[in-house]
Amino acid sequence: MATMTVAPPVDRSLVDIAVDLVRKAGEITLHYFRSAELGLELKADGTPVTAADKEAERFLRTELAAAFPHDAVLGEEEGQVTGTSGRRWIIDPIDGTKAFSHGVPLYSTLLALDDDHGPAVGVIGLPALGEIVSAGRGLGCELNGVPCRVSGTERVAGSYLSTSEFNHWPADMLLAAHRSGVAMRTWGDGFGYALVATGRIDAMVDPTIHLWDIAPCRVVIPEAGGRFTTLAGTNEADPPDAIATNGRIHDELLSIIGRQP
């Protein structure tokens, strides 16, 4: 009979370092929040970037390079630097730049670490709200240092679902969700995943994402007792889409809005 290999818990010190870095990067973003000095630009793909995105990512890269010179780093604004350690840090300095640039305090600073065993550390910082959701593989999930868990909701009908934006939802998926009885909200991004991990909503869905948008969630959601998969119900290193739930409604929700594998 085959035995299942369980990845070992991550070193707690890596979680503590990641939390500290996210807190400091978040403080950088707050200097620009609701400021006339945003330096708002459009990237080649039409998405916005600000001086805060650039400065926060540069800070994180500089600190990571000093502390872990052999680790690889992937970030939204500056691309990838290769490493030799078998570990990779993944940065999104401001997830929700559209919200940030409109003065909406629901943006987040994201930092994750992958190692030879897969996702190892995940941190979702919400600077304008004073919240940090953090998790380490095998260590559980915390909100501002206090253990947190997903909700106990058992059915899709009456549950709460968030999403980053409805524009990316296929019409049939949106209609199916509407008919299911789920209550839908937005202004999601990393904030929505933090809400799932802390039990304040029941599901978060992103039909289109980049790895840096959800990298911490691959650790945060399972460690909070929930499930994180693609919309086809699979687990992938670089998923094209994402669904995070409290686990209890995951299969039912996938049956309603999921995609074929």
C-alpha cells in the first residue's frame, strides 16, 4: 500500500520575517495612499502601477536579497531573479492597485515563499486596515498573531462570495452563481482571500489571475482550514484561475460555477 508523503512544517522564523517585511512594505504604501504623489502610470498591458507599487517591491527585493541571497524572487513589477537554494519568494507589492489609486482601503501587500515541498509561507497584509493574515505550512493561520479559521457555512445558498471584478466572469458562470442563492460582493483581490481565511465570508473566486495575485493564498487558505483550487478543482503551481472556500461548500460551488478539467 502506497504511503502519502506529507510536506514538513516550515521554519516559524520564515513566517515571522515575512510578516515583518510585509508590515514595513505596507507602511511604504501608506505614505502614498490618498496622496497627490501617486505617480500613476499604465503598464503595457493597460493595468495601473504607482510609485507606491515600485517602491514597496524594491524594498522587499532589497531586504530579501540581503537576508536570503541564494533565493529566487518573482515580483509583479520587476520580474524574476533566479536563485540556487530551491526556494522562491513571490511579491505583489500592491494587489488591488485600482482600489489603491481610487482611495479605497481594501488593497493588500502580498508575499509568499515556495520551497522544494511547494507553498511554504503566505502573508496578506492590509495596510490601510491594520490587518495581517499570515500562515506557514503546518503551522496554522493567524490574523494579527491570533489563530483564525474559515467559516462553518454548510451550503452555497445564503453563503457570501467575493471576487476581484465581475468583468472577467463568463456570462453563464455569473448567471449560475446568481441563481444559486449565493450573495455576491466585490472589491476583492487579496482582501477577499483574507476574508475567507478569517471566516468573514465563505468563498472567493477569480476567473483570471497571475501567480503573484494568489501566491500566499495557497498556504493561507488550507492552513485556515479551507480549500484552494483552480475552477476545475485541480491544484497547480501556477494556476490560471482560483477559488478559495471554507471547504464545506467547495464541491457544491464547483458544481455550479466550475470549469471542466
